[in-house]
Amino acid sequence: MLKSKVSSNATDQRNITRLRVLEQIRSTGAISRIDIASALETSPATVTTATSDLLSAGLIQEIEGETPSKSARRGRPRVLLKLHGGCHLIAGVKVARHQISVILVDFEGTEITSYTHPLEEARMAPEAFAKKIYAALEQACTSASRSLTEVSGVCIGIAGLVDAERNFVHWSSSLTVRNVDLSPLLSQVLPCPAFIENDANLVAKAEQLFGLGKGLKNFLVVTIEHGIGLGIVLDGKLYRGERGCGAEFGHVKVQLDGALCQCGQRGCLEAYVGEYALIREATIASRATDPHTLADIHAAAQSGDARSISVLSRAGQMFGMGLSNLINLFDPECIILSGTRGSFEYLHSDAVMTRINNGVVSVDAPLPEINVNHWGDSMWAKGAAAYGIEQVSILKVRELAENAS
Ligand SMILES: [Zn+2]
């Protein structure tokens, strides 16, 4: 018993080392073994063993670096290691209300194709959801003259409370039922492993890898679309909470027994700021028979309509109060406001900034920066693809250990 535990711990340690080496190669690009050892503060022998395993699994490849200067020994070109881009095809998927965006990337994250699949229904039964994911992926593969059977892993980002560890959706605005284990459904329709993640977490991942969060250790991403999401990066890592239910900024309460939220509770922030909430408020306020669109509300506010101005202004004040609470809780380096829609300027207006200032505990230090990033759905999908690459890396390294035992 003890022996197997020791052996299993040794395997775990080898896997951790392999993944660290792989991550180092991913983050720096082509790098020599000695530089990996130095960056990871480990021995060259350990790195040689790990890279040999990764090479035999086809995850990395050797390339010739530049020939060193004359003073270096024999002037032989240095051997560098890089990811083997062609070894795996990975898909990133973002499920929005009216469409599914798919991006196919290679193992290095280089985009192969992107594809948008229309959705007739914003909320689906889990079985229909799985079938739609399959259809979108198949179309994306066809558009790139690839087969779905070539895909090594799919990461799917959806709004809601998601336990990413076990592909369990506590609640999502894309599903008609609560408490859904998507693993069996997805494995029935897809020929490869699938990973579910909260969409705001994927935007945070994308911001960290490609966007305004690059190089930052502690930052928050607030996503503004149909609902309001939050991705928390602390000490360089995504924070999800114990049950995967953390970071539900849209459902923090800003009003006792307030407006009805799509989650079923009252007084949530997104019941005032989410796209659906603005449309509901504006439609009720104007006693219109046809629902307004967001564009109608902005246009009316621009032309001086007092009711539309009031709806947007209240949303801004609620949002500012929410942001000041985030700053009080996390004291981040910066907050990134990220949205797919063209216009959420009213959420970072001077009036909102004043509300934030008034709500933040007073210290003699500047406030965290609040930056705005307008990302399309394809960029959310890119975050999903990045998460998919991470998960496929973990699976493949685990397979290495299993094959060796
Ligand atoms: Zn809510």
C-alpha cells in the first residue's frame, strides 16, 4: 500500500515537472534545456528527462538555434525546444444567446479557422445544447477541411455557475434546467474530451495571455453583455471558488428585495445592468408594446429622452457601486471592462467614476486602473482555446505516465 502511494506520488511529481517544462516552453517560445532549468530553478538532468518524455509524446520538437559567437565552444548551433504546433488540433467555443462562436487552433495557439453558428433558441435542453455544440464544431472543421475526429479537445465557455473541474453546470442562462452534468452528454456526441468553463473566466484567461492582463499578477475582468460576469486572477492564477461558483459578480445584491434577476433572485446587480434588464426597464418605463432594443435605448438617450437617460444612469450608478465593492474586496492592479457590444460607455462615464471613488475605502494611494477592452465573441473563443490547450496538455502528460506504468 505504502509502496504504491510512494510510486503514485513519484508519478505525480514527474507529471508536475513535465507540465512545468511544457508551460515554460509555451510562455517563452524556443528555449534551450539549460535555460529551462535556470528558469524553473531545477537541475539540467531533471529537464533532460522531462523534455525527452515530451519529445517522445510529440508535444515538443527540437529546432536549431542561432550559432553561438566564435568564443563559444566549437561554435555548434544550440538546440532549442519549441511546442510542436501540428501535434494537436484544439477547439475553443463560446456559447452566446444568438450564436455559437468556434475557433480552431493548433497546439501553439495559432488560429486555423473561426466559424459562427446561429442559434434559434437562447435557452436549450441539455441534449439539444450538446447537439448544437456538435453541429457548430463539425461545420467549423468542414470549413477548414479538417475532420472533427482530428480534434484533441474542446473547451466550451458558457454563462453561469460552472464547476469546471467536473463539467457540471449548476445554472446557466443557456440551459433550460439546473444541475446538469454535461460530461456524459458531450461524450455521447463528441469524439474528443470536452471541458466546460464559465465564459467570464475564459475572457480573463484570454486577457492574461493575449490582452490587457498580460504581465499582471492580480487583476479582475468584468464582462458586460446579456448578463454581468467576473473573472478573478490572483497571483497569476484564475480563482474559481470551492464549488466553482465564485466570481458571480452579476448576482451580488445591490438592492434589498429589488428587481427580479434571471437567476430567480431579487436585487442582483445584473437585474439593473444586464442587457435584458435595461431593455425590460426601458420598455416598462415607456409603456411600449414592443420591447426596446439596446440600440433604441442608446439612441433615445442621445436624443434627450429622459426615461432612457434615467435607465442608463441608474445602471451606471449600480455598476459603479459594484466596482467600488470589488476594489474594496480585492485591491487589484487593474479592472478590465470587457464587452462584446459596441457601446457601454455609460458604464465608465465620469458619473460612474465618481460613484466608484465615493464607494472605495479612502487611502492615500491611487485607485486601480479601470481599462476597457471591446472584444468580439471570437476573442472569447480564443480564451476557450487557450484553456483547451492547457487541458489537453494535462491529459497528454497524464497518458505519458499511464503508458509508462
Ligand atoms: Zn441574479
